[in-house]
Amino acid sequence: MTDSPKSPRGAPILSLRGISKTFGAVSALTDIELDIHAGEVVALVGDNGAGKSTLVKVLAGVHRPSAGTIRVGGQEVTLDSPARAMQLGIATVYQDLALCENLDVVANLFLGHELSPWNLDEVAMEVRAWTLLQELAARIPSVREPIASLSGGQRQTVAIARSLLLDPRIIMLDEPTAALGVAQTAEVLNLIERVRDRGLGVIMISHNMEDVRAVADRIVVLRLGRNNGIFDRSASHQELVAAITGANDNSVSRRMERKEART
Amino acid sequence: MTAPLDRADQRLRADDGLTGALRAFFDRVRAGDLGMLPVVVGLVVISAVFTALNPVFLVPNNLVNLLFDCATVGIISLGVVCVLLVGEIDLSIGSMSGLASAMVGTLWVNEGWPIGFAILSAVLVGALVGWIYASLFSRLGMPSFVATLSGLLGLLGLQLYILGPTGSINLPFESPFVRFGQLMIMPHWFSHLAALVPGVVILATGLRRRARRLRANLSAPAPTGLILKAVVLSAALEFAVWYLNLGRGVPWMFGLFVLLVVALDYGLTHTKWGRSVLAVGGNREAARRAGINVARIHATAFMLCASLAALGGTLSAARLASSSQQAGTGDVNLNAIAAAVIGGTSLFGGRGSAWSALLGVIVIQAISSGLTLLNLSSSLRYMITGAVLAIAVIVDSLARRSRISHGRA
Ligand SMILES: Nc1ncnc2c1ncn2[C@@H]1O[C@H](COP(=O)(O)OP(=O)(O)OP(=O)(O)O)[C@@H](O)[C@H]1O
Ligand SMILES: [Mg+2]
């Protein structure tokens, strides 16, 4: 079932070997292998609870892996804090966004990386915020309102904009388009292609197979915390669903058969 | 010319000019973003009631005394603002201030240290205590509520131990330290000059910010609002200073307190540290994921709180000209916390300002001074102060609920 992926250029900028993560008795991740190359979009798919977000958090320095090695640019690294991951050029858009609701958009965008720390340069930060948001075709009326007053999609846009702020080498997006409107989704997909063309590595998690197939160079399937196949974008829907759910006979395929039988 | 960057969205109402500013203000209040409004209203009501009951309340010299008292508790309350902002609490500030007062008494009077060193060592002990709380919190996961509650007892014990069997040390009345706490008043010309500073600073920084925003193609409000604000503020302050100067005048100690408030306000609103404090109080996990060293922010907040409590304690020793076993006990603890909350710093973390310590402590001390003038027993005074605190917390909780339902966090 594992189509061998088209061989990407050069050495991977990020490579995981044997990554495991346990939460008490739950093994959220077991023996994960993953390579990301520069200028490549890798989609991470899997059912609910497959361990996608956990993997992202391990790479973002939020969780320490229980076992395994991580290499960034060939160098073995310990991602022991989010600050360390950012230093190494790994930016993350979390599924729960991780924004501070009491702070305004500008403060959230620059949180932890404010310009001139002893006398905050609000004007420069606001200008940069507007330019970033315009790149994403954001529909945000005011950047001086607290995040709490924004819609779900607007918040998601802010979280995505924040990941771009630091000129990262690798961007991880955990369901970046889940709450977005039509135009904003297209804009995010465009953005993913743009940053890929700039030579960044992108890890994208999505449950939307259309979006995945639209931008992904490779599709990595996780199932119950394990690698369950790597596909390229020509893989059929059937194949992907089978890998995600773990069987050819599953609720999704049965539904499709019923639908075909009716027509 | 194109529309300013931040005015491109057509849904946005442009709140320009004075009416716009007023409308924005009312919108905010209705949504539960009360800021300092309750405290200003409260202060007016309290003054009216107490003056009606006993006209001595508004006599200039009573207000001067009130400002002396405000300074000591206010400085303690300033520290409380820091820990409340990160969403924690320090219940041992009273004991810390008592310990500091005892330390100054023994080190200065009994051991003959220079007064400066005695104060410095008390403040450093405060910083150490704060660091211990922060470590207990971030390394052992001990809730600050419990850690500081045990600190309350421990520090009180230390205070009693230091003072020994005699139980109190009198500080020399003639020393500059005690005179600072009881008598020293700004020269009248100086106080009038100082009262102009806030207006000038507001105007100057406001105009500079406006120019920078316009240059960066951002919208900026017309300067009329700014000028009006500066003029009204200066007029109010000049009147207050003139009235106080009819009595003894403005205490230097109160000036020191205001200076500390301004410094903390700058730190909270204009530095990366302040941003991080608000972020940690608003959403600790988000702050951590943004790369903020949460443990360090906690440590600075707790250390600042305990050091300011120690400073407040030494000043109240100067105010009373004694270090006694009673210093820092009784209502000091709750008054300092109540002042911060009454002034508008939320108990739930992430919102508030240094100014809330100033406004809140004036309310608390006004009540206490008014009740003293009425010759009420301390039993009644405790009950009334307790009720005021309860009201303040209720206002805070209701405002928070309203903010959530209006989407303002
Ligand atoms: N902090 C945690 N503590 C304990 N268990 C956790 C924790 N985080 C995740 N898990 C467990 O790890 C497993 C994988 O969760 P994860 O969030 O990575 O799934 P996911 O693939 O992102 O799912 P979804 O598509 O629903 O977002 C789940 O069984 C979850 O219960
Ligand atoms: Mg997830």
C-alpha cells in the first residue's frame, strides 16, 4: 500500500526517527518516522485521535518525546521548549490557536518577539501587522480590539499570520483552514504554495482531502499513533481512506458503495 | 491619498473627534469594560456621604493625613497588582511588611546600621521571599494561595522572633526617615509645578505618537481630544494641590508612591516584560507556546510584589515611628488586596493597571478615615470595609461576565 514517494531533492531539513510519546498509559505516538525537505508540502492525515496534533506539539517543543531523535538541518536537537523550536526556525499554528484573548491582535502577533523590548514600538508593530494580515486577505476590522471579539476564522488568520512573522524554515499548520471562509481558505492554500516556493518546508494537517490533494507533495497517514503509509497526491481517495481507517471495509467505503448502488 | 491602513474595513465606525471618543467610551462600559469608572463613582459617593456625616472629612489637613496613609498601603497594593495580573495571589504581603518594619527597627536602631542599608536589606529579603514563592509555584506546582498562606504565618513568626520579648522598637522622631513618613511636605511651588507634569507629558507623548502614526499611514485621532484631556487633568490636579496646600500640603511620601505607580505603569504598558505579564495572566499555555519564559515572569511578579510589600512596611514603620508586633497585622493584608481589586485589577488575571493601586487605596483609606472620624468601633469598621471589598469583587465578576458575553474577554 505504500507507494514510494517521488524522491525529493537534497537532504531533509527536518527528520524524525523512532519518535514515541506516551501520556500515562496512552501511547499517542509510536515509532514515528518523518522527513521534511525544503520546498515541500507534507500533509499529515489521520482520524480523530490519530496523534497528528501530538506530533506537531512534539516538533513545536510543547511536549518532550518519550523516545526517538529529531534532526534539524542534519543536526540532532532537543526541542525542550517552544522558544527553542522557534529559534531553530520551526513555526506552528496550533489547532487550539493558543492566542491570548485579553490582548489585542498586534500584541498577539508579536507576543514574545516585541520590537524594542524596553520601549515598545507600537507603530512599527501595527504597520507590520496590517501588511501581514493583508497578505492573508484577512477580514479584520481593527487590530486594536482584543482577540476575544474576533470570529473563529479571524482568530485562525491571526494565528497563521503570527507563524509567518519570524521568517521560519518550517511551518506546521494544524487544521489551518477548519474555520475559514471560501476566500480565506483559498488564500491560505495560496500562501502555503507561496512559502513552499520560497523554499520553506510545510507540514499541514487537514481532514479536508480536497485541500490536501490541492497542495500536498506527499501525504503521510497516521493511524492510532503509527505511520500507516506515505502517498503522493495522485493516490486515489479509496487508497487514502483505507489507510486512514485501516481497512478496505470501513464505514466510508460502505457509504460510498450504498450511494453508488442507489444511482 | 489612500485610506489609512487601519481604516480600510468599511464595517469599522470611525470614532473621530470628541463625540466619537465619548461613544467609544460608552460602548466599552456597556460591554463590561469598566476600567476605572466604578472607583471614580465610588469615591464621589463616599466623599459625599462622609462629608454629610462629619464635615471634618473634607478639611485639607484630614486629606493630607489620608495621603500619608495612602502611600504606605498603596505601595504594598502596587505589588499586589503585579501578582494579580499574572493570575496569582500573595496573601503574605501584610506579614512581609511587618517583617520589613521589624528588620528596619532592629538593624537601624538596635544594630546601628545606616538606615539606607537597613531598608535595602529588608527589600532584598522581600525579593528573596517572592523568589521562593515563585519557585514553589513553578517547580513544585504549589498553588500560590497555599504557599503564601503558609508564608503569612512563617513571616509573622519571623517578625515576632526578631522583635523578641520587648515586642516593639521606637524609631527616633528627629531622624529624616521618620520625618519623611510623618512630616515632609513638598514646597508649594514644587507641588504646583509637579501637578502640571502629567498634562504636559500626556500632550507631548500624544502629539508625538500622532505624528508617527500619520507618517506610517495609520489613522490618528484629532488632537482636540488630547488637548482637552491634558487641560482638564491639569486643572483638576492644580485644584487638588491648591486645596491641599491650604492645609499642610502634598506629602513627599505620596510623591514617591505616585512615582512608583508611574514606573510600574510604564513597565506594564511599554515593555516586553509587561506584555508577557498580561499574556501569562490571560492564557498561560498560549504565553508559553509564544516562547515566553513563564517561570521567569512569575518570579519577577512575585519578587516585585514582596519587595514592594517590604518597602511599604518600612515606610509604615516611619509613619508610626515604631516597629511593633502589630505592624502588618490586622487589615493591612486585605486593604492592600482590596485596593488593587477596587481600583479595577481583575482577580482573574490578565487585566488591570498600576493606577488601580492608586485609586483603590484612596477609596480604602477614605472609608477608613471617614469611619474613624465617626468614632465607630473597629468591629463596625471591619464589617463595612468587608462589605466594600465584596461589592468590588461582585462588580469585577459581573463585568467579567458581561465582557465574555460581549466578546471582549
Ligand atoms: N495532554 C494529553 N494528555 C493525555 N492524553 C493526550 C494529551 N494530548 C493528546 N492525548 C491523547 O493522544 C491521542 C492523540 O491525540 P491528538 O490530539 O494528537 O489527535 P489528533 O490526531 O490531532 O486528532 P484530531 O483530528 O481530533 O485533532 C488521543 O488519544 C488523546 O487522547
Ligand atoms: Mg488534532
